[in-house]
Amino acid sequence: MNTLTLTPEQLDTVLAEAKAEVVATIMAKHSEKLTLVSKAQAAGLLDVDGKTLDSMGIPRVVLASKKKIAYRLSDIAEFIEKNIEH
């Protein structure tokens, strides 16, 4: 069995490349679920104010120790699809 010896710098490079590959794979498979918009952007997309948005039942993503609220575009799209009147 052959042993590969890496310097700390080489190991850091290999790990960084592996991490980037994992992140790219996750993004490719789940990008629609990972795209976030701010509360103001979500309200603008739905043409409502922030308080109305809060009452609409669209799931929120809480970021940065509950100081920032975001919404997934996929949840906003799902809300729109469910509320189309025919």
C-alpha cells in the first residue's frame, strides 16, 4: 500500500476543493430551496406590506440569532400556486 504525504498547505488546498465540490453539488440539487429573499423583497413580490406578509403563513427562515428574517423563493411560489383562483 502506498502512502501519500501532504504538507499542511496541500492538505488545506485539498480540503478546500472538496468542500467547494460538496457545496456545488448541494446547490445544483437544491438551489430552488436555498434561494432566499429578504422580508422586504418577499413583501414586494406579493405586493403587500410587512405586517400582512407576517400574517400570510408563509414559512420564514430566521438567520443571525433571530435578527434577520428571510423567505425561500420556493415557499413564496408555492403560496402563489395554492392561492390561484380559477
